[in-house]
Amino acid sequence: MKGIISQMKLTNSQKTEVLSRAQALVQLSEKKWGISLASVNIDFKTRGSCAGKAKILPNQTMQISFNEAVFAADVAHHLQDTVAHEVAHLVCFRLFGKRIKPHGFEWKQIALQLGAMPKASGRYSLEGVSVRRLQRFLFRCSCREHQITAHRIRKITLGASYLCTFCGEKIKPAETFARS
């Protein structure tokens, strides 16, 4: 699927509607919880199967990025649910900092109050949406095989280690086991 570009786009009026909904939820949140979300940047740069992402940049600027192609497949649903879902993440950061689970109890309560279904991920059609498939590599422990991505391999080369959640042993490249 790599290299396929999605043809699904939002109209300018749909983009304006998404931005207006996000700004309205930001203003509602500021009043409701007495917090400041003044520095929220909103764009449509997310790609793949993710409908949206909320994050705090190193300079403490807040950013919400929506996936235009995913939104175009079901604008009404994403306008109601996904926008509120991502704003709820920013509210949680302001209220609780980074020490809570991204989709934990606190987030669920805020998401509900903003009108979102308190779920970590949605189930929606990705037909016509370009989805990147990550290459996976075989690793092993003493009890099973593990498929890990290049992203994790890079972390391992930088010193991280991953343990099997079943046996607790450190996972190693499959070819290591063949030689041992």
C-alpha cells in the first residue's frame, strides 16, 4: 500500500466546521475547568489510520492534528466524537499533567463531558485511505516469537530493552537464537 495517495479530502467549509467545533470545545473547556488552552494549534497533517492526535510540544504549545482523509469518510461522526476526544487530551494535560494514562479514568470523564465516546480508538471505514504498513522483524524469547517494528529496533540500538509480558525474559533478534 506504500505510495498510494488518498483522494479523499474535506471541503473548505468542512475544514472550517471542524476548526470551529474544536475552538468551541476549547473555549467550553477553559470556562468549565478554569484552565488556559490559548496556545492550541490545529492542522490536518495526520496520515495513516489515526483520525487525530493531540500532543504537547517541547515549548508547551498544544497541538491537535486531524486526518483529513479519515474525517472525509464520515465527517459527522468525527466532528462530534474525534474532535472532542482530542480536546479532552489537552484538558487532561492541563489538569493532571503527563502522569496519567492517555485513555485512563480522568480522560474518560472529561471526554464524556465534552460529548465524546470514551474509547481509545474508533472503528471506522478506512476504505480509500492510504495506510502505511510497517515492516516487522522477528524477535524471540524462551516462550514465543515477537514481531517488532523498525521504530523499536532503533530504540533497542539506543539502549532500550523489551521484556516478554509472558515469561519476563528479554527479547532478542531471532538470528541470535539460531547461533546460541
